[in-house]
Amino acid sequence: MEKYGELLAEVIAPKLLAGAVAQEHPVVVFVAGQAGSGKTLVMDLVHAALEQRGGAVRVDRDGYKALHPHYSTFLAEDVRTAGVRVRPETYRWQAEVEALARSSRFDVVAEEALADPAGWLATLAVYRTAGYRVEVVALAVPEAVSQLGVLDRYLRLAEEGRARYVGWDNHDACAAALPAALADIEAGRLADRVVVVRRAGEVLYANELTTEGGWWRPAGAREALLGERLRPWSAAETGVFRRQLADADRRAHDPRLPEDWALAVRRDGERAAALAEPVRRGVQVRREAPGVDYHRLSAEEHRWIFDTLIAPSLLEGITPQERPVAVYVMGQPGSGKSTTARVLRRALRDRPTHISGDFFKASHPDYYDLLREEPRTAGERIRADYRAWQAMAEAAVRERRGDVTIEIAPGSAAGFVEGAMAYRRAGYRVELVVLAVRAADSRQGTAVRCAEVNRLGGQGRFTTAAGHDHHFTVLADAVAAAEQEAAVDRVLVWGRDGTVLYRNDLTPKGSWARPARAADTLLAEQQRPYTDQEAARFRAVQRRLRAELPHYRHDIEQITRLARALMPAHLQPRRLAGPATVAALPLPKADDGDGYGPVAPSSRRRAA
């Protein structure tokens, strides 16, 4: 033991205390967090700030391990126990360095991993008694991230031949101890200032004792820390974690790493992934590079958004009905479903609940960011989440037996029939209003919507041609299936101006009042030529769109070509006269050899 004391006095203490300056009002800042939480970065920031006061002592017991004369030998023998075997000396050195700093009234920045919470709280009191201002900076870091941080640090140091192993029990115990320790500090006023930060140093919470001895704001360090640990991750955070995890797993299987060192941590990556499950986003496939993204919400966040943000505004005030009604407003994107639905809601009793995919899209935390980044695919990338919310909302409406209007651009005929039958089974009367709109007109409608939002300062979405055409193609099949399978009680086909083009009602016997022709009526209206008035209106809108949406000029031109075949004759492109029909020319008359008489048949064949 004597040689360890000499090592402290001759090597460690002079090195750590060098450059520190005695202060009239010294400060100690403890940076607290479980292993792998990123304490080193935050300590660097705090140390740099204290250096502005003349110099400070940095206390980091893990840094003392390399100074132990037997540490390298212990590492070679067993990487898992090397740190434990030098712990008595490193703990003693830390305590004596801190005592020397206090006696000299040096500023101190100290790392605290919470291995001994009671001992740490007692240390705070010791500094207070010595006349120090005590500050605590706590890192609010999810355990998945700190577990991955432990693995990354282990592999990085292993490449230098000095791996630092942290067992699962140690990591978990320290993580569990920090919230309670923060609560005790604020309850007992054991520090002058408490700050909770993220891994990169971003401040989430700060509280300070006033001159009267009370806290400046209600105590909440524990809640701030736990809230950040449980906060659902963003897509970017999930992507970073996933890539770092893959990199760590690759390095853990590097053949250059000693086999026993690799075996010690190869399961840590799987553990970090498991710890991330409650908060990380789900991965989904994309056709575009890099092939995946992380915009699928975790189950907990998905449910929280529905219960907290969607249900209160959408489902409150539902009036139960003895014979509830569900009205579907169906059409391809840009056909005018929202306008039609508003008209129907005003006509129906008690202002029924309105279900629209756009409402659920806007509830997704990534939607507006995606609109700015890739407006044409924003809806597609969050489709799984917003459609699940819509299904949950519809189920809640059915359970409460409230009237409902539903905007729908059918993805498949079977999907529509299944949804309509769910209302029929729940005792609803189901009506279907189908909007018969030409493809060119509805595509123009998506462009008009985009331009209107842009004019208001938002980020308009312009439905892709493929997305529009899929729903346009499915529409007739869905309408035909509605009649063939008696999935609804009434079918109405409306023109874009609200004119009723077709109506059919299901009789009490379960048959239709007239022959099922809804799909034929729809298709006929979609191919109806433009009147002069309609053509003039369409062309005027196209001119405005070319000016307002220059970055979508190719789409605008495509819409114009799509409409051209249905335009009035005088607006059709002029056709060039084709070439004259080629006719066979008669062969010249000739004789058998002198040029006057007819050519013999055999000679004619040879000439041919």
C-alpha cells in the first residue's frame, strides 16, 4: 500500500493539480450519469468553462486505472475483472485528490457514475462544509444509448490495448440510481444548482437555489431526466443509432480483436437493440436510396398520439344514434372529396364525425418535415401510421354509434368493401357518394391544392401521377364491388358540379331497385368530352398553374396532354394531311423485240 501512496504523491497528484488556482469562492461541478452516457464530453465543456477562472482540477477515477502498475497485467488475465481488481486504489486516489483540491480551494470538475449513490450525496455535503458552491450536471440518456456507448468505448480502447469493461449489472444499477439521487438532492437542497442535459450538452432543465434558500422553480430534475429517457426517438435519432449499432457489431467481430475480449461484449449490441425497442422508430423499406427509413412510430408513441392528440379533438361530442349512418365520399386524389364532404356534413343531422386521411397525416410528428424535404412522397412514408390511426378512429366511432362521413381514395376494391361491411355489421346504414371526375381534372385538382397551400406560405403536396392513377384505376372496381356485394345501402354517382348522375337503393329484400350500373355511369362521365365552357375554365387554370408551379412544369404539361383528347374539336391540335396513297403504275407497252408490239407474258414475268 505504501508504494501506491508514493505513486499518488509523486505522480498522480502533481499531474492532476498542476495549473489549478486557489479561489476565494471555489466551485465543484459533478457530471453524473451511467457508464456510456457521454460524461467525458460534458466534462470537457465544464472544464473549459472553469478554466476561465484560472484553472480547475479534473477528477475521473477511470483515468487512474492506466496509472496502476498492475492494470495491464490484469487486463491480459481477464478483461472483465481488471477494473474491479484496481478499484481499491483508484477509489482511494480519487478521495485523496479531492481532499487535496478542497484544502487548496481549487475549482473541481468530477465525474460521478452513481456506483455508490449514498456515498456521492455525502461527498456533496463535504464540499458544502468546505465552503464550495456545489453544482450537479446530470445526463439524461436512454439506457439503449448508454449501453451502446459502453460498447463503442470498449472497442475503441481495445484497439489501443486497454479495453474498459462495464458489466450489465453495473450499468443498470447506476442508471437506476440517478433519478432518485436527483430527487434527494433537490429535496435536501444538497446542491446550489442542478442541470439536466442531453448527451450533446443541450440543457433540458435547470434549477438554482435563491438567496432565500429555496429553489427558483418547482423541483423537477428527476421528472426531466426520466422524461428524456422515455421520449420517443425521431427518425434521425433512430437512423444514427442503427448505423452506430451496426458499426459496433462489425468491430466486435473483427478477427484482430483478442478472442476473449470480443466474447466479453458480443452480446452488448443485442442488448442495446433490445433496450431501444420501446423508444426507437420502426424501419420500413423504400425504393429510393438508401433503401430504408425510420418514420414508422414506436407502438408507445403511436398510441400516445392517438389517445392524447387525435381522440380528444376528433371523437368528443359524438351523438349516439339508434340508426347511425356512415357516408363514404369516394374519388381519386384531386376529385374534390373534401368540398363534397363539407356539403354533406351540413346536410346531415348533428354534424357527424368527419374522417379524412389528411387529418391523420398532420398528426404524425414527421409529416411537415417530410413535406419540406420530399413533398411528393411525404404521405407514402407515413402511410402505415396514419392509416392505423384512421382504423382506430373509425372503430371508436362505430363503438359509440355516431354518424360519420368518410373521405376515401380506395386502394383496392376489397379493402373498401371490407371497411363498408364493418359498418353494416355494426348496424349502420351505409351510403356511397362517388365523384365522377376526369383524370385530367383530378390531377389538375391536386396541382391547384398545392398552389393554394404555397400561396398561404405552407408546403403544398403535389400527388404523383402514379399515386393518382392507382386510385383512379381502382375507383370503378370499388364501385362495381359495392353494388355486386351489396356492401352499401345506397350508391350515388355525382358529377364534379354536384349533379346526381346515378342513384340506386338497396330494397328491404336485399336487391337493388334498378340494374347495377354505377361503374358504367362513372366510366362514361370520366370519358365525357369537355364543353366549351369547361374547356375554357380548364385552360385558364392550366395557365395559372404554369406560372405558380414552374418546378412542376412537366406534370402540368402532362395534365394538358391528358385532357387534349376530350377537348372540343376547335381546340384539338391541327392535323397535317397525310401523304397520297401509293398506286401501281402501268407498265409501258412493248412488242416482242422491236418496241411496238405487246410483250409476251413470259417476257413480262422476266421483267418483273
